[in-house]
Amino acid sequence: MRSISNYHHAYTFIMFIFFALIVFQAFSISAKTLSATESLTISSNKTITSSGEIFELGFFNLPSTSSRWYLGIWYKKISRRTYVWVANRDNPLSSPHGTLRIFDNNLAIFDQSDTPVWSTNLTKGHVRSAELLDNGNFVLRDLNSNDPADGFLWQSFDFPTDTLLPEMKLGWDNRTGLNRFLRSWKAPDDPSSGDFSTKLKTNGFPEFYVCNKELIMYRSGPWNGIRFGSDVPETKPTDYLVYNFTASNEEVTYSYLVTKTNIYSRILLSSTGLFERLTWLETAKTWDQLWYSPKDQCDNYKQCGSYGYCDSSTSPSCNCIKGFEPRNEQVPGLRDDSDGCVRKTRLSCNGGDGFVRLKKMKLPDTKATNVDRRIGLKECEERCLKDCNCTAFASSDIRNGGSGCVVWTGEILDVRNHANGGQDLYVRLAAADLD
Ligand SMILES: *[C@@H]1O[C@H](CO)[C@@H](O)[C@H](O)[C@H]1NC(C)=O
Ligand SMILES: *[C@@H]1O[C@H](CO)[C@@H](O)[C@H](O)[C@H]1NC(C)=O
Ligand SMILES: *[C@@H]1O[C@H](CO)[C@@H](O)[C@H](O)[C@H]1NC(C)=O
Ligand SMILES: *[C@@H]1O[C@H](CO)[C@@H](O)[C@H](O)[C@H]1NC(C)=O
Ligand SMILES: *[C@@H]1O[C@H](CO)[C@@H](O)[C@H](O)[C@H]1NC(C)=O
């Protein structure tokens, strides 16, 4: 009996050591930070994990281009591998030999022959360590800063790929001089820079533009106090999302927060140019599309030319705003690739002009606008009438029945209506064209 018991103890002890080794190994493979003396190599399969195990950073390749290796960030909590950031998207490693390490006060990726293929390119500061935060931000900490929430020498959030995560900001920051924007992947299995980009136009009345190379494909419509864009989107619950648009001297940015735990939501500019919001559905193990654009032909930029508006329920979908007629009179109605419309009667400019009120509209392109958030609609109308170049006006904020004032000078472009949503747009007409 006694000897059996001793054997049993010995066996238990060996098993304990065995499991302890496995557990130790598992922990050693995934670190929380990368110190100045450590490195991450492709062959070690080592990764960096955020403290709450939400995100993971490491080298990866993709099935169709398995000879190219990238450094990226993905969700550790989500079973379907989803990349949210790629460092060396346009400089992949061409063989499974690569190292990430802190070198010369920078974070850099080195290839087989120890040549850097990617670097944070910092010229000042002293890097203490690299760390992946629970919001997905990969940061470099300064030796001389002890502020855990800030004082980053560098952060991946300043160099987005195709994804906007909660707490990440798009737009302009005067401190860094950066205007952060999204650029699509080339293809679903190719993270290199694609043709589509989405930028926040930060002057005047800010809005998002989605471009294919240099060509504008779509614009969101300006921030209306609640959201960018005019359609009332999500029919699915989004009460866990808080949107934040900030326009100050220091920044013009858009960001959002997720206010409930265990919800993963992101904005993506897809490789086909779709601007979409996705939320992870754990039960179905899929990304649920809450909203996307462009939705129909009326979302195509300048679909109906100047002074036209697009209505997807009419055929053709292009129409002239009241008081305007097709520029090309040979064409009955307006073709969808129309040249737009022209005014029937010239504006008088000194009294006599008035406004037609168009309901449920996406506000026109905001390139030539002036915003005054302190005045209301009545003063806005007066301001527009006083300026001979003013062609339209609207509330700049639709909350509480509307407030603020935005005026357009010059041509009215890229207007559409919505079955739900949109807002009132007042377009200036000569007295003869008013009822
Ligand atoms: C890394 O992962 C690959 C594929 O899963 C495996 O073949 C390889 O042995 C791993 N290397 C180490 C050092 O664990
Ligand atoms: C660092 O500088 C090199 C050379 O100017 C450039 O090609 C590379 O894109 C820069 N890296 C980053 C992350 O900006
Ligand atoms: C919104 O963004 C601004 C500027 O970045 C920030 O100061 C503010 O705290 C944010 N508000 C919320 C509710 O996140
Ligand atoms: C931006 O920052 C610079 C200093 O870095 C400052 O001189 C300038 O006034 C700032 N711009 C605005 C609009 O605040
Ligand atoms: C109106 O537009 C014309 C031509 O674009 C310009 O020369 C003029 O300065 C503008 N007037 C006002 C008051 O903005």
C-alpha cells in the first residue's frame, strides 16, 4: 500500500511539472509588452496580447499570398480572424524570417538580412517599451513619461489601415499635424494599399468623402448634431454606440465609443469601397452589417449635376429642383448622367427673392459653405438674402427642432432626398419661380 501511494505521489508530481511547463510555455508565448531587449520573430509564433486579452499583435500571412508576411493586430476575443491594423502593408516580408524589435529609439521590422522593412521613423524621445492596449492601440512608451494613459511617443491609432475602432479618431490633429484617414485593402486577402480612401474634410462644414484614387465617389453629408449623413440608418439597436464629433482649434475629429462590455463594433472601408459599420454577433459567429454606403445610385457623388436632386423612387431618378429646368432641353426629364439644371429666372439680388423649402434632403456638397452655430433659421435666411452669392441655407444642427446656420454660395451639388431622415433645405429662387 505504502509503495503504491509513493508511486502515486511521484506520478502526480511529474504530471504537475509537465502541466506547469505547458502553462509556462503558453504564457511565455504571449507577452503584454515588448521591452527594449526583447523581440518578436515569425518563427517563434510569439505574439503580444492586450492586458484584457481583447486584441493580439503578431506576424501573419494570408492563404492566397502565403509568401508575404505582415505585422498586424487582430481580435483575440473573436473566433473569426479579423485584422484591424497592418504595419508593413506595402512592405511585406517575402519569407518567414522577420523580427520586430526596438532599435535606435524606434520600433522596426527587420527582414532575413537584418534590413528594416518598416520603422516608426521617430527622431526624438527614448523608447522604453511597446505595448498593446485593450482598445487595440499599439503604443510606444517614453522612458521619461510615467503617464499610463498618454505620453505615447508613437501610436498605431495615428496611422489607421482600413478600420476605425472605438476610441480611435479620424480627422485632423493640430498637435501632430496629421489628418488621419482610412485606406482600403487591395483585396479581401491582400492588405496592401487599395484604391479607396475615406477622409474627413475638415474645413467649413466637415463631412466624409470616400474616394477611388482621386475621384470622389460618395460623401456622407455633414455632421448634423447627431451623426454624419442624413439617412436614418440602423433599424437594429445601436444604443451601445456614442458618436463624437469635435471641431476646435486643436482638432477636427470623429470618433465613437461602445458603452457596453463584450460588444465589438468597427467601421470598415472595404476593398470594394463600401463604408460600413459592423458589429460582431457571437451567437452567429459573424460580423453583422448595421449600416453601409453607398446604398443606391442616388448616393453616387454628383449623380444629378448642379441644381438637380436624386430621388430613387422616380424614373429617371434625377429631377430638377423647383425653379430650375434641365440644362440640356433636348432631353425630356433628366438622364441619370445629366448635366444638371439651370435657373428659370435670374435672381434679382436686391429684394424680391425667396426660398423653396425642400424636405427630407441630404444637404448639398459643403465645399462652399459658411457655418454660424450661434444664429437660428430666421437670421440665417436674412443672412442669405443679403449675400448675392448665397444660393441656399439650412440648420446646421437638427436637434431640438433645428439650430445654427449654414449658407451655400455657388452651385448646389449632390442633393438627394430620403424616405426617412434628411432635413429641410431652403433654396433661393427669384420671385417669379415661387408660388
Ligand atoms: C509555429 O506555428 C507553426 C504553425 O502552426 C508550427 O508549424 C511551428 O512548429 C510553430 N513554431 C514554434 C516554435 O512553436
Ligand atoms: C518611414 O520612412 C520611410 C522612408 O522615408 C518610409 O518609406 C516609410 O513609409 C516610413 N514609415 C512609416 C511607418 O511611416
Ligand atoms: C469627444 O472627443 C473630445 C475630443 O477628442 C474629447 O475631449 C471628449 O472627451 C470626447 N467625448 C466623449 C463623450 O467621448
Ligand atoms: C496649431 O499649433 C501651432 C503650434 O504647434 C499653433 O501655432 C497654431 O496656432 C495652432 N493652430 C490652431 C488653429 O490652433
Ligand atoms: C460673389 O462671387 C463672385 C464671383 O465668384 C466674387 O467675385 C465675389 O467676391 C463674391 N461676393 C461675395 C459677397 O462673396
